[in-house]
Amino acid sequence: MEGYGIIMSIIIGGIAGWIAEKVMKFDTGLIMNIVLGIVGAVVGNFLLGLLGIGLGGFIGQLIVAVLGACILIFAYRTIKGRA
């Protein structure tokens, strides 16, 4: 989340993690939602960067973070299913 301070990153991460939790029907707590959202934003920005796509602004970063968090939840379920 380039250009955002730590407080704004936590807020966006919390909202994105919560949305991803509801979309993917994955039960986590507040701290895990924030972590999912922030790491999801990093993953989402990386993947979109590979495609040459960049979304700016609060809404754009929120969308990227939600997509990234959903990818992380999907990957976790896939890996857990194999174990």
C-alpha cells in the first residue's frame, strides 16, 4: 500500500481482510483480518504489477487487498487440503 501510513494501512487491511473473510466464508479474528488484508495488498499489488496494472486511491487499494486476501485464503485451503 504505497503512499499510505501505518494507520491507514491497518484500516485498509482490516476492512479488506473482513470482506475477504465474508466472501470466502473463512472464520478469522480481527488481527488475522488485518494481517490478511495487508499481506493480501502486497500479493495483489505484486500480481497486478506483473500484468502492468496499477490501481490507485483508497478504493483501488481496497479492491487489490481483497483480491490478494482471497488468493491467500484459497492457497491456504489448497495446501491444508493436501496435508
